[in-house]
Amino acid sequence: MSKTTIKIALLSLAVSASATSYAEDKATNQEGVIDGINFGPLAQLVGTWKSTEQGGVDVAPAQSGTENGKGAPAATPLYEVMTFEVAADATNASEQYLAAIYYKQEVFRKADDTKFHDQRGYLIYDHKNQTVYNSFCVPRATCVVAEGKAGNDMTLVASGDGIAQSDFMANNASTKDFTMNIKIDGDKLTYTETVKLDIYGKPFSHSDSDTLIRVNN
């Protein structure tokens, strides 16, 4: 084989490899992109999700006058509906580019179908730093910002200044920490979360867990 033939063969291989690399890069760049915005792993969440038939469970401190007794663990079987919608992008301090999806979480008691938890917030993706934030509020005058490494299996933990609450809550049912694990597996979403409280004069770990299935996009 002549030197010229070898050079042509090597050039052909290089061009082929380059084309393959470009195609892979292009496919990677398109994954998670909605309307030109890269939402990363959060793009998979867009749609409506509902609990499986088994449902989930909430373990919270019981109220005064209940069967369990004030401050004792009280388990509540539950089901819920979570809706995720594309929100917008934003740039912080000319450096941090973010893409956010809005979510609504409504949780109901299986015993009587009454809603006992309502949460509104944003899941926010930072592509450059591969970070996801969960920024939410609940109608108890408490808001939280938690963050962690982006992916299909994420652990999000309250940041240093990530908890805001009213004076009443700070004095009577103070949130000290928040940790959430969320796992996305196709059309199945599993999460567990723990809120560390200081309530009734002692610490309490308030926990929630559930598995949801996507019902529409």
C-alpha cells in the first residue's frame, strides 16, 4: 500500500470519527432541551404524575388532643398529584445561567380524601455546575431552598441560608434542616424527604415518601 493510500485512509477514518463525535455531541446537546432551553434531567418531569395504588406515607408530629398525643409520631397514608410545567430561564449576577420548571404538589389523606399538604415551587437546573435546586414554599409560612448534584437520582439538601420561616414557626415549630432524594426512572418517580423540626420542645424528623407514575405529558 502506497504512502498516499495510507494518508487517504487515515484521513477518511479521522473524518468519520469526527462526524460520529459531532453526531454524539449534537444528540447529547439536544437531550433535555425544550423550546431551546436546556433543562437537563428536569425535562423528564414535565407532565402530571399521580401516586401508585399503594400510595405513600407521611410521618409527622401529632397535634394536641389526638389519639397519638402531642408530639408523638403519627403516620398518615396518602396519595398525591404532582404537576410540572416549563417556567423560564434566568441569569444570576451575569454568571449563573438557570433553567426552571414550576411544580404544584397536592397531597391527600387516603382515609377521607382531604388535602393536608399543598406545595408550590421550582426545580432549577444549573447546567454549567451540574446542580439542581428545589425552591419551594408551603402555606405554613415556611420556605426552603435545597440543592444537590443533577442527575436521575438526586439528593437535595437545604443550603446554608436555605430556610425562611415566620417568627411563630421559628419559635414553635422551627425547621432546622431539609433533605430530599428524588429518583426519576422513565415514567416512575420515587422520592423520600426528611424535615428536621424543633417542635414541642424537642427534635422531630418529619418524613414523607411516595412513588408516582406519569399519567400525561
